Amino acid sequence: MSLWLMGCFMGLTWVRTGGRFDFKEKNGWEVTFDADSQALRLSHAATGARTEGVLSFFDLDRWQGAAWRITGPKDGIQGRLSLVDPEGNVGGYLVPSCTDGALQIHVIHRSAQNFRGKLDFQGTVSLGEDTFACRTCPPADPSVVQMASGQADSLLNDSLFDPKKDVVFRFQGKSVGLSLEETAGSKSRFSVDMTAMPHEPRYASLQFEVIQGYYKERYVPYYQPINKKRCPSAPTGWMSWNVYFDKAGEEENLAEARIAAEQLKPFGLEFWHIESWQENSDNLPVSQFHNLTLKAHEGQFPHGMKWLADEIKRMGFRPGIWTVPFGTGEKTFYEIHKDWFLHDLEGRPMRNWCGQYVLDPSQKAVRDHMERTHRTMSQDWGYEYFKIDGMSGRGKSYSAHFYERDKVRSAFKDPCEKPFQLCCEALRRGIGEDRIWLACQGHYTGPEIGLADAGRLGADIVHPNHPPHWENYLNQARTTLNQLFVNNICWYGDPDTLLVGTSNPLPMVRVATSVVGLTGQMMFAGDKLGELPDERMRLLQQCLPVCSIRPLDLFPIFQMVRCWDLKIERPFGSWDVVSLFRWEAKAGEETIYFEDVGLPSDQAFLIYDAWEKTCLGSHLGSFSTQVEGRANRLLVLRPDLGRPQLLGTDRHVTQGGVSVLDVVWDAEERKLSCQVKPVPGFPQEYVFHVPEGEEVKEVSTNRGDSLPWTLQPDRTVHVTVEGKTEEPVTVVLRF
């Protein structure tokens, strides 16, 4: 006997035809329950959301765990299913209902009967192309923020998200488990395991909810999936302002670029970005700079900006340039184009952060000027990366906020409802569809997110003419948490430069390295590279290239969460890289509870301290450690396989996410093979765990080289890999 259910807003209307019950739908859901197989199938035609599996009900107090039957109504009351115990008595009901996009299956007792029961649903679920599992229900007090590279599973996930359609398929109950089952092409199928408890009113239902326009309707009104054809990965580069401030000219930039070509380009550094190049740009404030005429500062850039772009390309980098197209400090330009600018009722020029004279965005001639100047920088000069500043992410002195003020709007020459959007569109036309755009002080609520490739998150990492302080690093972490949920989905986040110089202790700059490197955001260096000790240059190298990482928590986080968990899945294995931060100045104990980071509590994990290069043993359920104040522990959690296995590497903060190509254990031949991608001229270390009872006989490569090794007291073997080319190298440990 099959029972067919189709959801409507106020409940379900059943029409019985023979042994089948049909339900007329009004809200997009089609629901089928087959009483013979206990199979439930749900589909949502408008979004392509589908799930099918088996419903099971168990009485936890009686019948020795025997399952009850779920069948049609026994009393003529349509709109609910009956729960029939092993003696044939109806002890309760399943009542489906539908509100908005949510289909609920409620478990209710019958009459005065009172039992502890459990309703299970186990099945498969799919949504659309490029779908991934995630969490969309924010916890009341988040203790962890999740990220993933690859289709990594987490027990915390409660939803699927299709970024192409901007659709969420959410599951709620007493417990929800989502895991990847298989992938065919770009479409993945997941398994789902849900429970409801009738004796716990809060968890007495299973809920299946489709949310259309998840980002667009809540957070990102101009939502578009990130354009990975133009910008396939988060931009990387170097920029001068945070250490040179406004004093770096062509000489300083090229001197730094020569060092970067040796030390950072082999690891993946891509862009070389020029700041403060305009006339009068050697001293703050920005409002005094001659931003609109394309005249370079003759003292600092005597050969001009096209010449500099060509020199940058000769070094193997892509040139980038900073612009502020909304105002100027140049009185001559203002006098010539006075009617282009905004004035108050007394005729005085309006001013803000962008200029002593601010352009009127309502005028087409003004927007045409923005377009022309940026086309010149792009097509004639050859710049490929544009950092356009003064946008919408900060206070009243930035353009979007400024243009929304009533007094400013009353000064517009022409009627204009969306001035900032029109400016953004003109800027994209100017730089061209193939250029990379960082919206500096942009924001995901503004129109720039549909046009730019990246957005600067917060304030500068330094105060002018000062090195970074702890409060700057703390703000870098805070703004990352606030906006991480749009990174690599709508655009790439820019947390500002990663500064690792000696003005701060090593533990503090390791905090910044983890904030930038574990999240998959943009990575721009900004130190004087020639002054960096090797261990600090290594931190920059360990963030290159940016690993493809997306958020798993699809909501903003405003608490200073201490535990940041990156889950990595590759064909050869899965592992977690967890940063335990200590935001306070005082040292203290921090604990990872495996369930809190979406890992099974009954699985043992080997824990490796990546900063100290030490194995901390195998642990079950949790792990506690002391963390210095204003520091972090960078820990690698790998399932303890009970045999030799890879633990970590000093190549990248993701501990193999960008450099390990394959890992194979051959039990018959007693050998562990690890294929890695070398960086020519730069040795990199790989660390393996050897359990008690195993003896390493030899370490070699596929090229026949014998590699030196020593078994450490923590049962690790450290192996150094070098390569003259980028040709993969396979390290082989024989036992």
C-alpha cells in the first residue's frame, strides 16, 4: 500500500484512490510514503531538492527495540499516518504539515499513552550542481567556526547549499547527520540521518526546509556566484603601504619585487601592487591626493606608471594599482570641472575621505570620466589588478554612505536613485571584464559584490607610520569572522596584508598567519622582505598558494571564537587543521572536544603540533593544551589508522592541502608512499608517524635517492624533500 502526500500551507488534504492516498500540493512539495517498504520520498520541483529513504519508529521503553509499523489512518481521520506497535495497537501518529518552504513531520502521542520514542529517517539527498554540505542554523554561543577544502564531512552540518541557484536545503531534528555519498561530475549525492523524539517537545518533529535566495534575501542583495573564470583563486601579492606608507616609489617597489621573485614567486605570489602613486600622494590625508588626473608623483615615479607596469611584468608578476575615483584634492582640476562636483546650499564644495572636492555621481559625464581613466590604466598602461578605494564598507566619509545622505542627494545635478551602483558599473566597464578588482572597503551588502572579485574586510592592519599592534591583529581576526561566510562564495575576502615582521613576537605573527592562511582569503604580503628572518619569510611561503577553502558556517559570526577548524578532504584521506587561539594576554588552557568540531567522539585521532613539529599522541573524545597569551596552537587531527601514516609538513599551513598529491599504504609490501609537489630550490619537510612495533628500514624516493631520517621520541620520522623542478617526488618509507 502506498500513501502519497503533497504539502500545502495549512496542512495536508488526502484523497484516497484504491490503496493509495494522494495529497494536493500548494507549496512546491511532493511527498510519497510507501507503507510496504516504509520508504519516504520528498521532492521540491522548483529547486531540484530531493531526498528519499526509510522512516523507522522505535519505542525506547518497550518491545526490546522492535520497530513499529508506520501505516495509513485507522480511524478515518485523514492527514496523518499511524504508528502501530508490535501488538497492532495505534500508539501515536505522524502528522505532516507545511509552512512556507518547510515541510514538518510531527510525532505525537495518542491519548494518555506516554512513551519515549524515536523517529529515524535515513536516506540520500541531492540538490544541484556544486552543492556542498554546510551549517545554516547558527548556534546560540558558537565555540567553533568551520571551513572546508574539498567535500569534507562534519557532524555539525545541517544543510546543503547550491551556490549556483542560491538555494539551501535544511534538515532539522533531534540530530542531523549529513555526509557525502558520491559525486558524479559536478553533482553530488549525500546521505542523511535524522531523528526526532516525541517526548521532547523541542525535538518532536523532522523538518525539511527549502530556502530560496538564501544569500540574496538575507545578506547579499546583489548576489552572484563568484566568477572563477576570471579569478579562479584568491589573489596573492605584495603591497607597500603598511610598511612604507606613502613613501614607496618605483625604486622601492622594484627592489622589493626582486626579493619576492626569488623568495615568494616560486610559491605562487602573483600580483605586485602599487600604492600612493598620484601627485601629492606622499603625505596623508588621502583627501589631498590628486586622484583624478592620472598624473604620477614625479619624485617617486619619474618613469611613469606604464613603464613601471612593464618592469613588474618582466619580473614575472602581474601589475596592480590603487585608485580613489570619487574625489580629489587638486584645486586646478576642480576649477576646470567645477560643475562635476558636489556643493552645499552655500556653494561650498562637499568633502569626505576621498577628496576635498567630491564628484557628483548622478552625472553621466562624471561616470564616463571614471570609466575612461580606468580604461587608460588597464588597456594603455597594462595594469591587471585594481584596488579601488573609498567604497561602502566603512563610515559616513566613504562613498556609498556619503551618497545616501539626504543633504548630499539634494545636491545631485540629475535625478539618481542608485548612484553608487552606476559608479561601480562604470568602473567595471573601464577596467574590463578580464581584470581583477578588489573593492577596498567594499561590503557584501553593496552593488560592488556583483562586480568586484574581492572585498577588503576591515580597517588597515596598521595605524599610519606605526607597526601593527595586537589590537590590529585582533581586528583582522574579528572582521574575518564577521564576513568569512561570503568568502569564496560571492567573492574573496581581503583581511589586509599579512605582516610577520620582527616588530612583534613570533607567536603573535603566527596568529595572523593562521587567520589569513587557514581561511582561504586573499594573501598579500606587506613587510620589507629583505629584513625578514628565514623563519618569518617561511610563514609567508606557508600561505602560498591560497588553498581553495570555503566556509561551512553560512552566517556572520560576531563572537571571538577561539577554535577555527579547517576540514580537508582529498582522494587519499581527510584531516582537520585546528587553530586554538588565545585572544587574551594571559596564557591558559584550551580544549578541543571532537564533537564540537564535527568529529566522532568514538574515533581516536593523532594530534600533531605544526608550529612545534611534535606529535602529541593519540586521543579519544577531546584534547587539552596550554596556549600562550596572544598566541595559538596550530594542530593537525588525523584519524589514528594504527599503522604508519603522514602527519604534517612545513610546506603549507593546510598540512598537505596544496602540496601532497597522493598517499598510499601497501600492507603487503609494508611500504608507505607519499607523492608531493616540490618547490624548486626550497627544501620542505614531511612528518610521518610510526606506531609502536613498527620499524623503519629505509626511506627513499621514486628517483632512487636514499633520504636521511631519524625516529624521534614522539614516534615521528622527519623527511626533507628537495626538487630541481616541479616534477612530483614520491617519498617511500619501507617497514
